[in-house]
Amino acid sequence: MEIKELDQNTGSNDESAAVERGKQQQTQDAHGNQTLPDKVPFPIVGIGVSTDGLPALVEFVKGLPVESGLAFVVIQRLSAQPQNNLATLFHAQTPIPVLAIEDQTKVQPNHLYLLQPGQNLTIKEGVLYLSEPEHYYRAPIDFFFRSLAEDQGENAVAIVLAGTGADGALGLKMVKEQGGVTMAQSPEEAEPDEMPQNAIRTGLVDIVGSSGELAKKLVEFEKNIADIRLPERAKGLSRDDSQALSRIFAQLRDKTGHDFTYYKRSTILRRVERRMQVNRIESITEYLGYLRQNPDEAYALFKDFLISVTNFFRDPDAFAALEKQVIPKLFENKKKNHQVRVWVPGCATGEEAYSIAILLYEYAAELNKAPELQVFATDIDEEAIAFAREGVYSETIAGDVSPERLERFFYQESEGYRIKREIREMVLFAKHNLLKDPAFSRLDLISCRNLLIYLNREVQNKVFELFHYALHPGSYLFLGSAEAASVDSHLFSTQDKKYRLFQRQDTSTTAPRFITMPLIGSDEDMSQFEQKLAKKAHSIEEMYQAWTLKRYAPPRLVVNENYDITHIFSGVSKYLQEHEGPITQNVLERVLPGFRVDLRTALHQAFQKKERTTSRWLRLEVAGEPCVVRLQVGPIDEPDFPPGYVEVVFEENPEGILQQVEAKFQIERAENILVSRLEEELQRMKERLQTTIEEQETANEELRASNEELQSMNEELRSTTEELETSKEELQSMNEELITVNQELKTKIDELSETNSDLQNLITSTDIGTIFLDRALRIKRYSPRVTDLFNIIPSDVGRPFNHISHQLNDDHLIKDARRVLDKLVMIERELQSQTGRWYIMRMLPYRTIEDRIDGVVITFVEVTPLKQAEQELTRRAQQQAAVANLGQLALAGMELNDLMQEVAQQVTEKLQVEYCKILELLPDKKHFLLKAGVGWKEGYVGHVTVGAEHDSQASYALQAEGPVIVEDLAKETRFQGPALLLEHKVVSGMSVIIYGFRQPYGVLGAHSTQKRHFTSDDISFLQAVANLLAEAIERKQAEDQLRQSQAQIGRQLAELQAVYISAPVGLAVLDTALRYIRLNDYLARINGQTVDEHIGRTIYEVIPDLADKIAPLFHQVLDSGEPVIGLELRANRPGYPQEERVWLESCYPLQTDGRQIVGINVVVQDITEHKRAEVALQESEARFRHLADAMPQIVWTNDPRGKVEYLNQRWLDYTGFTFEESQAFGIYQVVHP
């Protein structure tokens, strides 16, 4: 959707310079198609307010935090206050930076931007553009909101504060349609309240509150967006969430009467996610409970699903194409008593329907005898239909409708603009469900724009069949920009691909295609069955069963209620046949004649009585060989299988049955000639019966056709009745519609006969060049588009085809045409024109309705974009192959310098540039070294340095922490061109970071002396190569570090071994079986054995006298994982046989990194001498105590803090205190100071 003002044919002519810049900045893909702009990584909040509503704006700004992560753009309506005063006002109210908008201002988060009065503002890729309108645009808020919605999509926020008029309401709809957030100030608080009221009246406002509350809820809502997310696809939902989503559909169906089961799941999930974010609900299951408890929420979700957003002449270029290419053709061959009939399903609030009515009225006014005009406009939203019937729109439509049309087709009222009576009476509005209600018929045009994108592919196909049925032969279909890709080319041919105009084709199907309503079935019939059917067999049993059925099961097929074959299995095709003429799937027409009578009876029993029957053995020839087959027909009893299907099994003859039947026939023929005659008579009766049945089927088909026609007419009558109840003013239009229906019934046969001979070879599209040749290869007629390739003029009709010169690089056209006539085959191949354009040429016989070959049809379809895409794909494949090859070289251990040079060579070749450089960031971080490269002057690689601070593309890449692209270095403003690039006359280039483990290694760059537009794929390729190079560099560094680590570990192990050997204590390591794994010489000497005599033996084998004492302690350590420290043992050891010594033993668990115990560390220390010293000390202390207690003097000892350590008996007798009492209060309370 482009935001621009309309030309004189479709709208006002005040396109601003900003919009023009926006158009020029529209990005294009490899095919030249428009692509969406890049969104900034933070939400942008558009705030609409009028001058007299500034207090609300001030209150809103005061409630914002400084670091909200949002950007705010304020648009004033009818502002008369100088901008500087506003900026000063806000500076005093908030610490948020406040800036006046200048042209090409880049939006930054946590900033507030103010629009200068009297200017229009647009945004493109996060940059604000100012423009001076030719006349003052009366809806600047709508103008910016539209641009914001288009540019930022879900990142857009629209807030309408106090103000007069309806400005902002239409733009708010656009933001909502693109998935953004909408807010409005509460009318009770707003002064004036017209703008908020008009915004709320749209039914599309997410949050309503006071200006202060809106600021708080905005910040909360932004947090909810980050915290509450749903998968983009339904497959990502859990089972509980999937069930909850189905129940949400059921809730909506119960409360609104509409089923959204068949809408696209991705769209549904986005809408549900937004409602969850608004209500701060974290899961679908919780939201289901909230939906059940709050009836208003079901209506809010319903409105979110619908989003009835439209406007007059939406997509002006498309309406211009409709006006020029289609509208005139609708009036061809129409007389005054005829009707031009148009249907606009999903009309929302009616703007599109009225736009088409205006185009029809303008063209009809130029005719002398114009036919009657009738536009049917339908929607499921009753409020939208009621709004459309009123025909009153806000003054903001002046931005979409030209002043001439406003004056001619609208009355200006206080509320806005009202559509005039002559246009209003042309349009019949009615509530109508496209998926359930019968369609209108005999239509000349259907305009269904931006509705089908919400439906899944299966339902879209059914809708296209419905449109095909509803349209006149050769009539037109007008679609939205996102819906053309799913159009069935068998039903519609392309009239204008760019603007989505299609023409109905006459299609031969199994029978006249009659549409059964509703288009969708129940949940049990389709949704649940499809989910179960989609489950694939993964077990061996299921796969074997499937293989067995395929290999051994008899031929069989599945038939629906219309007797159409839906599935075939196990070679059943040998019992089927194809007829000349229209293709059919009817089983009674496809099956061999010998089966038809029995099969018809069996099918009747199966569908009507739900019975399974087996036919008699039938003798017939299949592929020239006689065989005997009988049929088993019956319903499919599988519980999960949908109703309305029957299986037909062809049971082939067992061994010997054919001979028995043959013998029986011979005997009966010989014995009774009368029987043979009776059989012949019976056969003739069967043939007559078959003829009668076929006539009956034909009659039934005709009755079905009549019934469908009556359904369509009944729908029109119902719509007319609704209009009659709505307004007395529409009574005349209702009556005329009833008269038209009656006239259609009377002229039905005449219309069919008039179109009978024109449907087979209708020229369907001017986009396809077509030439018709007769049997003598003379030109019969041609389409205008063929003149792009052939130098042909109208007077060339009748001339031989080989007399016409052309611009194709092919000289075999005449030869091919003759071959088509002789062999009756189609020839198709690709051709290139002398101008470099590519076309697919198809030659096929021209067949009349009587199936007579009357010449050759040659079509030329341009496929230049496809060829360009193919070339681009080849280029991408080469780039991927280069990345893979470089990866193999890196894995093979190629030297880093050689690998870097190979990288530079591959980049220059695959990106088709002259220069490639690999810059290494030097340790001083102030310079880059040209480590490797291609194209640079001799001697530069390995020696030249580039500044790494602020003056180069490479340094900017490090600062930006991402890819940097330069299309024109001379116009670059982000950094200066370094001397290296300027010296080599570089114009364009791109640079990516070569990441390292702790800091970037450097920069990889590709540069060209020509101006280039590098695509995202080019950037991805360069980044992939840089990442690969980074991995190689890290691998090289890791290998160097590993070698250093191994050397250091070796040294540490040697040191540890030396400590282990020389330690003055016994050290040992035991495994979980208490076997010695390692020990030192000290412990070996204690045990009286060598180290080697210990290794691999258990403690029971080495020290049997101590094993029973210490083994439980070892097992305790193994079981608990807790060490045992300081265990004293007294024993005579072989190393000290003369005396008993005291040993102190400690055990520690030996654990892996995963905390698994794999053994025990044992430390044994000889503390015999320590124990002896301890005994001597105890004896000395005992002698001291005995001596002190015997002394007549008072003796005590205390520490520096006065804590009593010892008191003799004389102290206790003297003071009368116990030792504990004296210790409690200290000696200082007893001793005189």
C-alpha cells in the first residue's frame, strides 16, 4: 500500500516531495517487485492532537519515563502556536530530549519529535521527511499515521488525544490493519473530545484511558509485547494451546455467529496475541478463560479479526487500471434494458463499493443509452454495513477523493461528506457470509480486495470456483495486491498482473460446475479429520501395513456422494477408461461399461441404505485379456473417517474361476440356444436401460443447474429484503432488483444460446501475445501485445505468417507451425528477443467447438523476470559452493595466510568486484593491517595500514557492530573514505566484521569501482565467509594455545611428580575396589614393599593385618563422598619392625568433574614423635598444676583480655567462687584496681 495523493482521475493532486522520496526509496527484489521497507528495532509512537488539546499532550509526556525505549512523533492539527514555544514547554516538563523535525531526520529511541505547523510528514525506513503541500492538508494526522503504518507495521503505535474533527481516525485504522497498537484518550477527560470519539467509533482502538493512564499503559504494553509471544505458525503451539485455540473459535461462533476456523492460522495467532498483550494474559489457555468470563472480549476479538479497514480509491493506480482496462468492457454489447452487475464481497464500510459505483456512473454518463447499473456490497460485519448504508464519511476522505469528485458525488455536511442519492441507489448493501451464503450470479465484475488473504488455501480455491460460477463468461475479477498468487489459472487468466485484474476463462470440467453452499463443512467433517489425516505413520508396524496394502490389497477406489472418484489404489486404473471430450471423475462414466449396471445399484445401496453389497462374477475383457471380476461396494466404517464416502473393491478372479465360467458359458450355449437369445435380448434391454439412465442423469444435472440458479436468485432476493427494511429511500432500488431477477429467469435460455459458440477460444489477456493462424498459416487475428515482437499491423490480417518479420532469435517458427498441424502436438520452448527479453512460446492446434482443427494458436508469455531470478539463483549457488569449498580448505588445515588469500580471491570472483581486503586489527586498536587482499597495488598487502578510529569504512563497521554498505563513497556522510579506497578509485563496497574470541579480529571488505547495489544475499555471503575465516583464525589460535597448554601441563605434572616422590608423608590413590593405583616411596617403605609390588593389588593383599580396620573407613568415604580426617592407628609396620609407632591417616574422595567418586586419596603421616612430645607436655602440665595447688599464694593465669585460663586452689578458697563463676566475670572484678 503506497501512501500518496491521487491524480485527477482518482484523487487530489497534492503529492508531496516527501512521498516522492518515499517512492524512490521503495526497495525492489531481483524481479523488480516492491518489497517492504526495513523496520527500526524499536516502536515509533505517532501522537495526534489539536492545538486546543495541548494540556492532554503535556500530561501524557509527563507520565513517560526517560528510558522507555520508544520514539515519539507529535502531529498537531491546525496548530497556530510557534514551535519554539512548544519545545520550551516540553523541555520544562520532561527530561526526554525534544527536537523540532527537520527534513530527513532519523528517528532515535527515547526522543520526542515535534512537527512544524503547516507541513506534511512521512516516514520511510525510520527517517522523517517534510514536505510543503500545494494547499494546506486538512488531515495531517491521518497523513502521517498512514505512512507510519506502511513503514513500521507492527512496530507502529497510533495515539489520538484531545482535538476537534475526525483527523486520525482513518490513519488509526491503517495502523490497526498492519498489526500496530491503537490508543485514544477517554472522551470524558478529553477537551475537546471529537477526535477521540471518532477514533473510538471505529471499534479498532485497543486501549482507552486518560492521557496519564495512556502513558503508563503504553510502557506496560511495550513490556507485554516482549514478554507475551505466540508462535508464528500453529505447528509451534502445544497440544493444550491448540485445543484452547479451537475452543476460542467455538466461543466466537457461539457469541457472534461466525466461524473463523478456516482463516489463516498465522493471522489468527497474531490477532489473539495482540489481545493477550492488551489484557496482559500470558497463555492461550488463560485467554480462553478470560474470554468466557468477559462477553465484551469476544466482540473485541471479533472486531480484531475483521478489521474493516478501507478507503476511497484505495491503491489509486490499481483503480486507474480498472477504470481504463475493465470498466469500458463491462458496457460492451450492453443495451439499455440490460444491466451491469458488480459484486463487492467484504465491502467493510462501503468506500470501495462507492468508488466502483462512481467509476461506473462516470463511464455510463458518456453513453447515449447506458444500461442499468447495480452494485452488490456485502460483509459479515453488521455495524460496518449499517455505516455504509448511511453513506456519511469524515472530512478526511478529501485526501483520497479528488475535489471534482467530492463536488460531483458528495454533499458536505457538518459531520463530513454524504454520498449523493444517484450513487447511493446504485449500491445494494447486505449482510452476507461469503463462505456460507449463496452467491450473486450473472455478474460482470467481482471486486474482492484484501479479503482472501485471511483465508487458508483450500477455502481460497473454493472461493475462486464460486467467483468463476458467479461471473458471466469473459467477465472480470479485481483482487488486492497480496491475493493474486493463489488465483487458479485454469479458471481465470491474467488481464493485468501488476494491478491484479483477471478475466474469467471458459473451463471444461467434469460437468457444469455447480457450487454447493456452504463452501466449508463442519469441524467434524474437515478440521478434525484433516488433523488426523495429516498424521504420518512412523512405526515399523504402520509402515509395514502400508507396504502390505500397496503390494497385496485388491484394486480399489473411494467415491464421494456425487459419485466422483477421490482416491484410487493398487492398480485400479486398468478398470477405468477415458472418454473424448470434457474430463470427468464420475465413476459411472470412468469405469468399464461391463461394471456400470451392477456398480450403479451397489452405490445406491451404499449411499442410501448404508449397506455393503457384493456383485455377481462379471466376465469382461481388460487390456485385450478376458478376466472375471466382482465388485464389493460399501461405506467406510472407520470412526475418524468423514461421512459421505464409499469404497469400491474390484475382487479379481481366483485361480480356475475364468476357466469354470468359460466352460459354463460353452455348455449353456450348446445346451440351450434359447438362453443365448434371451441373453442377447437382456443385453439389449440393459443397453436401453443404460440409455435411459444416462438421459435421467442429464435431466438431473439440468435440475441441479436450475436449483443453483434459484439459490443465487434467492440470495439476491434476501439481500433486497434487507435493504427494504433498512430505509424507505432504497425501496425503488429493491423493486428494480426483483424485476431484474424476473427478467433473468425469462431470458436465461436466450443468454445461454448467445454465448454458446464464443467460450472455447476467447482471447483472455492483453498481457499474453497471441497469434491465430489458419490451416494455410495465414494470420487470422492477433492480440495487441504481440506487436512487441512482430512487425504486424491490422492490414496484415490474411497475409502468410512467413511474410511477417519479428525480433525473436529464432528461424523455425514456420517449421514448428507446420509440425503442430501435422502431428497435432503442442510445442513449447523459451525464446530470446533481440532486445534481451525472454519469452515462453507455445504452439498448439486451434480446435473449434466441433473439435475440428482449423489452424494454429501461438502464444508468447514474457518470463524475463523468471530468467533473471534463475541467473540470480545460479549466482547464489556459486556463492554457497565457494563458502563450502573454503570450509573444506579450512578443515583440511590450510595455512592461515594462504586461506586468507584464497578467501579474497573467491570473494572478488563471486561478488564480481575488483577489490577484496582482509584487515587485521592491530594490538594498539588504532590501525588495521592489510593482511590479505586482491586487486591492490603491488606491495600493499602485508604493509599498508588503515586508521581504525573514525575515518574509514572498516572502523565504522566495528563501531556499528554489523555490516556496512556504501553505494557511493563520494556521497558518504557516516565516515570519510580512507586513502586506500580513494587511491584505487573505489565507489561502492561493503564491509563485515571478522569476529574473534574476545574481540574482533578485523574486517572483511569487498569494493568496486562501479556503483553497485549489494543485496541482502550478497551481505549474507560476505558475512558467511567472514564467519568461516573467523572460525579458522580461532582454530589456529586455539591450536597454538593447546600446544602451549600441553607444554605447561607437562611441566606441572613433572613438578607434581617430584613433590609426590619427595613428600615426607605416605601418599596413595586407591580405586573403588581398594586397589593401589599409585603411591610414593615413603608409603611403600612403611609397608615394607616396593611401589611395583603395591600397584594393582588390594589392601587385603598388601596390608592384611590392617585391612579389616581401615576398609570400613574407606567404604564410608566411597559411599558418603565425605572425607575421613585424622584417624590414628598404632601398629608395628615392616618398615619399623622394632617398635610400635603411631600413624595419622586421612582419606579423601577422588571425584570427576561430574562429581562421580572414582577412588580415594590416602595420606599417612608418622606422628609417633609428636605423640611422645604431647605425653611429655601433659606430664609437665600435671606437675605444674600439682605445684601451684600446693602453694599458699594465690596463682592464676589469664589472656590479655582478662579471660581466666587457670586458678589454683588457694584462689578458690580465698574468693569463695567456683572456677566457672570466676571465669564468667573475670579477675578484674575481684582484684582491687
